[in-house]
Amino acid sequence: MNPYQAMIARRWKAAAPYSALFELTYVCNHACSFCYNCPTGEKELGTEQVFEALRKIADFGVLFLTLSGGEPLCRKDFFAIAAEARRLHFAIRVYTNGYLIDEAVAERLAEEVRPFEMEISLHGARPGTHEALTRVPGSFVNLVAGVRALRKRGIKVLLKTPITKMNMSELREMKVLADDLGAGIHFDPVVTPKDDGDQEPLQMGADEAFLKRWWSDEFLDVREEKVPVRRDDREIAAVCGTGRSGFAVDPYGNIYPCVQWRRKVANILEISSLRDVWKGSPVLAEVRRVAEEIPRTTLKNSDVGEFTAFCAGVAWLQTGDPTRMYPQAELTARIRKKAYLEIRARSDAGEAIGEMANVFEKCGE
Amino acid sequence: MGEMTGPDDPRPPRRNPAAGFRVFEGEATIVLPDGSYIQVLNETGSRIWDLLDGSRGVKAIAAVIAEEYDIAAEAAERDVREFVEELARHRMLERP
């Protein structure tokens, strides 16, 4: 364990969060059909209120700050907010659709924001596929130009792609595109429900037949996880970092244990310090208890528990019970376990296969 | 970003303003945007990092370290100089 990993482990155990995701706005210039945001119509935080929130987050010791949305660059005061985040010595990540990033914006990002990473949503290798999801003509061309402008200035870019029925035949092309742009790419085979529990987005997720192909050797060249990894909950008992390693703040200032599990903890403008809320919140106490319970019960009692990437927030949205196994998690785990056992059999038969001992990186790690 | 500095630069060294950092249990974790370099410093290194605000030179920082950690001034200056050199090598310092 290197010093960084040791620091992360200590903070997990102490439930001392090191990352925060701040949804600066739900305004967006795209109309993605599976967007999980659910604006309430309340007034979003103004510039000074965002500054106040950032100061409280910094005072709490949070290092990694993700500026997200909606589309964060839609805020006219985005660069003022990012400058304040810089002044407060956050390590900044920006999660964007890339539509507004031209040469001038890329220059400002490089000079004024200096993010350690830009994460950009890519939904297809071709304009037609990408724009069928974003529903904005020109969004693909803008994204590609934006990534080039960022890379030209040495900014690290990670493309993020939820695998859907619409783009699952273009994954290899997207990998080629990412390589050409000098960007990383992360494919996520799981589509999540909307924040209000609406499960319509799940209809767009890749089907079982594709998931079986995804976990076979067919996609070894584009898949980060070469061998399906297993869980290891011995060192850190919690199923994930919800309410522990990080938290999320919405555009109205509401604090949640994580971006997926939206049980309101408090409003950041109504508290004097995050430290007090973090210690005393009954919501967080419950969330942490549940997160520790899941590996001991739900996953232990499942024959595929060891291979399950379990999200308490999704379980809560889909079943009303954060500890209950939900269909997507079980199906994916079953396919991953089968793929693992096949690979292990090949390994036992003498085939040289690396990464057999790798374990899950927990969500929020 | 401005030009990087080294320990022999007559101007006081200063933390790279593009660095994100926090101190947890006495240890500073530093993240640089260029290549997303992450470094965790031990307690003494974290104290030196804290002092690298551009207002003190290496000698002045070494004097603080010598006093706080009860070590000889000469040894402190050598250690601080080496440490600042390493930070500069990793582009963690900048001229004010």
C-alpha cells in the first residue's frame, strides 16, 4: 500500500470525506433522454452562496471537488466559481458534455481552472448516435473539437460512456476515437434510474445478450477490467463510500450521502459547519450502518455477492429498500461470475492470465 | 503558469498555485494538474509545504524546522534544501 492508498484507507475508516460532487446547476444545453437529474424548480444557489458552500467544503478537509451539473459551463459565473475553488486549493475535476468548449474556453480552463481531469460524456462514435441521445445537432462535433482543444493544452480528459442499446455496436470505434484524441475512455455497462426513481432510462441499457458478450474475450481490448474482479470487504466493511468518503451537493445546496443515494442530510447554507453535521446526522449514521450491513447480509446471502457491484442508492430507488438485491446488479454479477469461473478454469489449465487476484475498487474509493 | 523554481533560486520558493492540497492527520496530500501527479508528504514534509508560501527562503524555513523539531541548523538546512529540490523536480513549486 503506497502512502496515498494508506491515506485513503485511513479516511475511509474515519469516515473523513476527501471528495465532494457539486452540481452547480440543472440547466443544460442537452436534452439527454436518460438524464438522471430532476430539477424541482427551486431557485439555484447564487454566486456568493456557492462561494459560501465551497468554503464550508474546504474547511471540512475535502480535497477532490467535482464541478458537475446539469451542464456546469452553462453557469455564467462558472469561471468565478472555479477560481474560488482554486483559491481554496481543491483538486478540481469538471464533469461536462463538452458542448461549450471551444479554443477560448479551453484556454480559460487551462489558465484559470487547471483541473486535474475533465470528464466528458460521449454517447457514440458517430454524430448520429451521439446526437440521438443528446438530442442536440452539432453536439458530437463540438465535443470532439472541445476534447482536442483541451488535450492541446495538456489537460487530462476522460470520456465517459454509459453503454446503451444505441451505442453498444460502436464501442470499439469510440475507443479508437478516444485514442486518437489522446483521451481515456470509461464504459459503464450499467444505466441507472432517474433521481426521482423513474426507471425509464433502464429500458435503454444494454440487454443480457450484450452483457454476456461484454464480459467475454470479445471486448478484452476495450474493457478496463480484463478479468472480472471479486469483492473484498475485509479491510473496509462498507459496501461503498456513501456518507463516508464523499458526499454530493445539489444546485439548491442540499447535501446527500452520495450522488446516487439522495437522502437529504442538510442544506449547506443552513449549517455553520459540515463537521458538526457529519458527526451528528441521523441520516448519515443510518446510511453508514446500511453500507456496512450490505456485505454482511445481502451480498453474503447471494451466490453472486462476491461479484456484485452493489449500489444502495439504486437499490433504494428500484426496490424501496437500500439493502435489497436489485435485478441489474444480480444479472450483471451472474454474468461476471460465469466469465470469471471460465477464465479461472483456463488459468488452472495453464493459460497465462494476469490480474486474477485483483479486487473491486469500491464506489467512492 | 509561471516558471518553476529550484532551491538555488534567490527568490523564496512558493507552492505551485495550481496544486490542490489538504492536510489530514498531519500529512499533506498534493495533487498536480499536470499528469495528475499525487504526492503524500510526511509530517515534516507537510510542515515545510505549509511554510512554502513565498514569504521565506530555504534558510528561513530550515530555521523554523530546526527549532520545531529540535535538530541542528546545518542538518535542517541540508534536509530542507534536498526536499525543496525534490518538490521543484516534480513541478510542485513556482516562482512568486
